[in-house]
Amino acid sequence: MKRPSSVIATAPSCGVAFSLLILLMNGHAADWPQWRGANRDGKVSDFKAPATWPKELSQKWRVVVGDGVSSPALVGDRLFVMARESGNEVTRCLDAATGKEQWQDKWEALPATGPASGYSGPRSSPAVGNGKVITCGLRGTLTCFDAGSGKILWRKDSVPAAWPTFFTSSSPLLDDGVCIAQLGGQTSGTIVALDLASGAEKWSWSGDGSQYASPVLATIGNTKVILAQTDKRLVAVRFADGKLLWDLPFAGSGRDGMNTATPIVSGRTLIYSGSGRGIRAVGLDLQGDVFTAQELWANADNSIQYNSPVLREGLIYGYSAKDELFCVNAKDGKTLWLSPVAGRRGYGSIVNAGSVLFILTPTGILVAFEPNDKEFKQAASYKVAEGETTAHPIVAGSNVFVKDKDSVTLWTIE
């Protein structure tokens, strides 16, 4: 394991309408339609690193949208943003090229209170699919919009009407005409499946409380399952009917213990982490209704608090609660290198852009670094915000969309 001394530097017509509808229905390579991208894995498919990195990024536009750490969603030429403004939770559709507002919806909602009051706005990221946009408010209110017009198709309050200490943060997931949401509080949580078109409940599972991580989909054997971190467990429930297939005790530890990281699924390998619990990997198998999981390795060195790692060509890149960027071998779990980051308690967002990776720190610094199993090697560093940046950035082609404390900015790498 190598620990370097130097670290990250500071720094329409009918035809058009029809084309837009096709983009909103099917998307394309550059889309970032939900939390952590198309496959919820932080991976970008269309980025090409410049031969020479520019000294600065070019700012194309900046739009004030309100408070919140909800990450935007990008589909086609539209950017969907949720924030809090003047006592309302506000969803906006912006033209991605210009920042011009296409439509807006707002509804009165209470802010975060107690220890979470410093961040009064929503945390969950919109999900876009089948021509619809789903948002999840601070207190678990789900709203379905027509993506093109902004018309509300349905809205449902969280059942039960509860939320964790720092409020609802799990982001909804869309697949096969179904919306999956993880709602409720620390002692009364639920994973619910709703018909995307009508909002009607298809099933719900309520075997544990909810915390802050977002669920992912996986196909194990021939069965589609939802893998989710709850308050005290890691669970797999069947996508078709919500039946619990497997669970594993996994609660955060210590005073600030939380389950916040989105799991990684690679084939039949599940990689997961929680504050104070390190990183672990298990091999999954499902024969009929018999679900098995065999521990592959455990790495106690790098616990994740407020971000989710990425997997690239057998290497896991993450940002630990000790404010260290790390690289771990996904085959055996061994730490390959560590690099300190000028961050704050493990807040940060990592993007796998192929030839490079990006990390956005909470201080508004976007760093590009080279994939490497030997050492941290920085390619470029840019200042992209004056306020806090705890929402996840979107990298699409040469564009980088950054949500800070109250605004969204489009930067380009030119």
C-alpha cells in the first residue's frame, strides 16, 4: 500500500416535440436519468479526456434554484432539478444547453428540522423514465410529473409518515414501468413498488427501518432483485412481488453510524460499505427461492460515510470517512493506495469517466485523476463552486453540471 505525501490541489415544431418525446422515453448515451447515472454505478459512457487539460473550465450558465443537496437528472436536452425555495419544494425542468426554465412545479412543504436543519432542502435525486419524472421530497412525498409538460400525474405521501433523523435521502428507482422507493423512518421503514403510470401500490416490504442509502437492481440467477441497505440490515427482495429473499445484519456503528453508501453489483458480486464497518464483498447465488451469500473479503481500513464508491476494471475507488481517497483491489479487498483529500468527514462524489475519474469535494473542487493501481495521479483540478457541493455532479460529454448550495452551473471542458 502506498500513501503519497502530496494530495489533491485546490482549485417547438411537431418534429422537435416528437424527437424530445423519444429522448424522454428512451434516452441516449450521455443521459444521467437518476441517482448515480443510468445504472446507478457512477459510470459515464461518453467522456473523452482532452489531450491537454485546460487551465480553467468554461462557465456556460448558472441558475439559482434554491437550497438542497438533491442531485439533478439529465435526459436528452433537459435537466431536472429539485430544491427548496421560499417555503416550497420546487421541481424545475431546465434547458440543458442554456439553463432556461422549461417548466416549474412548487408545493408548500416544511423544511428539515433538528440536527438536519442546516440543510433545509431535499436530498433525494429525481428519476426519469417512460416520459415521466419522479421526485421524492424531504418527508418522503413522491410526485410523478409528465417530463415534457410538468403536469402532475400523481402524488403520494410517505406511508408510514416517518423519516430518519436527517430526513429522506434515498433516491427512487425506475424499471419496467415500476417506481421503487425506500421510505419511512428509522423504526418504521418500507420498500414500496408503485405502478409508474398510476401510482397504485403493487407491493411493499416493511421488515426494518430506513436510513439513507439508495437501492439498486441486480439479476441473480434468472431473478431480478432489489438490494438495499436498511437501518440494521442489508436485504434482497424480489422485484416482482417484494418477497424477502435474503438479509444480513449490517448496522452503522458509533455515534454517527449510518448506512449511506449505494451498493455496487458486478455480476454476482455485491460490494457494500457502512460507516465504521469497512468495505465488504459477498458472492450471491439464487436457486429457486433459496438465496445464498458467501463472504469473499472484508476491508476494515476504509469505511465510507457520505458517498458511494465506483468500480472500474477490478479496482474500487472511494472516499473514506477519514477524508482519504482510496483504491482497493475488488478481487481480494486489499488497499492499494491512499491519498488525503481536503474534504470534510467523507463528503464527496466520485464519477467513473473511463480514461479518468473525477471527485467533487464539498469545497467546490473538481479533480480529475488517472485510474491507477499504484498511486494517486492527478490530471487536473478546478474550482467549480463558491458554495458547498454535496450533490453529485453530472458529466456528459464535455459538459459538467454542478449543483452547489443554491445553484446549478454548467461548465464545459474545452
